[in-house]
Amino acid sequence: MIEHAGHLPGLNREALRWREVSHSAWGESVAIALPELDEVQAAALCAHVRDNARARLKRMETARIVTAIDAAIARLLDRSHPLRRKAEHLLPIVTGYDRETVRLGLTGYLKTFRKPQLLRFLAEDFANPGVLDGFQPAPKGGYLRAHGPDLLLHVWAGNVPALSLWSLICGLLVKAGGVGKLASAEPLTAGWFASLLAEIDPEIGECLAITWWKGGEAAAEPIFLRAADTVMAYGGNETLTALRARLPITTRFLPHGHKIGFGVIAREALDSRKTPALARLAAHDVTRYEQQGCYSPQMLFVEHGGKVSPAEFSRYVAQELAALASRHPRRALTHGEAASIAAWRGVQETRAMDGAVELLGEPSDSWSVVHVEAPEALNPTGLNRTLKLVAIDSLDEVPALVAPYRSFLQTAGIAASPERLFRLSEQLGAIGVSRIAPLGRMTAPEAGWHHDGRFSLLDLVIFTEIEQSAEAAAEGFAPYVD
């Protein structure tokens, strides 16, 4: 059996060239056929999406688009639906994550895009979402109208299941014709979603395409890059820099690079009653998708002075990671990932011999926890369930310890009293942290959150403004004027 990826309206699938790739995990394999378009096919696809977006999507009421997305998500949430069953079967094989992690992760993530949440996306970025449908009165006078791009190119990366849906849905909400470049590590969900939308609302389906090419090498890539009005891209900073250099100077570029997450545990959160649950939440954030997402914590800063010491809290977290290892086995590592963990553990083992750190977990375990009593600056770990806990005397030390990674900061998970939460959040916001979350929710952003401190929808649009003076001047040409 071969699973064909993508969604290619207007093209004859039989005339396309397909690259077959194989994925294996958990004793099963699946072959996936990825579409490889030539220059002519790429140009035809872009023209089809752009023309249909102008003729159809731009003229739709936003409510119709929201309804269609909600219906597609409802089917993907329905575990009896054929596509949901296919997702639960194939995504663990493709990504390597265990089936229960995929099942729970999909459900939690997809709920972000139900109708009430989509309305929150719109309300978060637009004081009056009606500006997407027509001119609306502006508070200062005059009228405003928001326009999404005719062609929005999504360049996705990573192997977190369904992550592509975030930008894809944001593009649809602003009525942008969309072309998505699949990530080789998870090339299925975006195409499934687009096909569902096409089934539910065929006109929307003609305004959305999902394809694949090998970045930087495919002959068709320049066609896509020149055709797009706006490019939203995910990946490492080097990849994004290279992509920016290949774009026309007039193309709007919205990059989302790698980030590093961390957590902060205040002394008031550390007592015998709260600590076990808190450790469980922290372990969940570490385990979910193996720290591959930019939200995942790699270090925890734990304050002295609680009834449970930082060293004791480290052991609680280690116990929870050990328990999760049996319920949610870690996916098979690539050679590079295994080498990264081995190198990171090697450094920690050397320091442990000198008594500088406490290393919990054996090399054969699927997790590692390091506890350090002396304050240390934020630093990446080996990922894939590797965590460092750093003891601090005061929460006020944290901003200086994470500031060296300012350009990579995004999510901080904080367990503290309300007063200290706001004080620390002020300090962290000043050095670039854009999202504060509780432990256990670091890997699950709320609907409408400001990705990297920016707008999910507002950054995608341009505004047309009818000035108040233009409206007044028009009065002079009305047929009812003498």
C-alpha cells in the first residue's frame, strides 16, 4: 500500500512524478508518495490557487470559512472517521511517536481549531473581524478593510503531527490562497485536512494546495517563491536565512526559527502536597513530542527555600519521567539524535565525577535528569527527554541566566504565586520571552496566542483605508446634491 501525500487541485495526478519514501517504526512500515512538480506544473498550480482565491475565497463571508474548517476538524476529532483512523495508524509509523502520544496529542491540538476557538483567533487580532468581509467604520473616522495575500506560501518543518494546520488555518481565515510545502518528516496531515475541506466546501478546496519539493534543490522551487505574495516559513535559522535570500525583495517574509523553552519553579510551589503533581506536569512537557517543539522545556530553574529542595524535586521529576517511559515509550532515535544525547550525557557524567552535578538515569534509560546546585545560564540539552534542573536562591536571578539566549526565547513555564508570576513575567518579557504558560501546558498554546510575540492573523493582512476626508469629499458628488 502507498499513501499519496498532498492536495493538488487543477493538476492531473496521473501526469505527475512521485517520489516514494518509506517510514518505519513500532514494527510497521508505510510507503508515502510525495509529489514532485516540474516548473510548468508548479506555475499551473500557483495560478490555479491564486485565480480561485481571487474569484471565490476573497468573496466568501468569513463565517462560511469558519464553518467549513470547524466541520473538517470535527471529522478529524471523530475517532470513528476513516481519516482519523488512518491518522492514528500511520502517524506513529511516520513520526515514531507512540500511538497513545499521537492519539492524545491530536485530540488536544485539533480542539484548538473548533468554531469557538477560531472566533477567538479572529477576535484576538481584529477589534472588528468584519474588516475581512468589507469596509468597517474606523474609531478615528473613515473606514478600514483588511485583505489577505492572494497567494500565501507555507514552508513547514519538523515531525510534530499536524503542526502545519496552525499556519494553514490562519491563512484561510484571512482568505489567502494557500500553497503548503510539506515537511518530509510529517507529510500527511496537511493534505488530509485540505482534502477534507475540499469535500466539505469544494470552492475552498480549489483555493488550497499541498505539495513537496526538496528545499534548495528542486527546479520548481523558484516558481513557488516568485509566485507567493507572502511566505511563512518554519525551520532553523540557517535554513530561514538561505530561504530569505532566494525571495524577491518585495515578498513579505514571516520566519519562525528555532526556540528554547524553560521552566521556573518558585519556593511556594514546593511542598509535599503540590510537588508530585507539579513534577508530573513538568515531565509531561518534557515527554510530549520528545522536546521537538519550540515550546518544550530544556531547563528548569528551581528556587531554594521551599519545603521540598531543588534536589528532591529533581528526583520527583526523574520518577515521573521513568513512569512515562513505560506508558509512552520514546521513539527510535536517529544516529544524530543518539550522538547528541551521548555527548550531552558525557559532559554531565564528567561533571558528576567531580561532584558538580547529580546525574539521574542510566545510559540505557530513555530519559536523563541533571541537577545542579550552582546557578547556570540557560543552555540546550540533548533533547529527547534530557532535562537539567538548576537551583537558584531567588526568582530574580532567572532573567540574567536566560538573557544570553534572548533571540531564541519564546515560552517559559512558571509555577509561582500571582504576585511573583507577574513580577517575573515583566522581567522575562523585557528580555524577549513572548509566552508565559503553566507547567503541563507549555506544549499546548491557547487559541489565538501571539506566536513569537507577533499576530497570527494581523501580520498576514494589509489594510485599505478610506480616509474621513475622502468620504466627506464624495458627498459633493452624490446625486442628491444640488
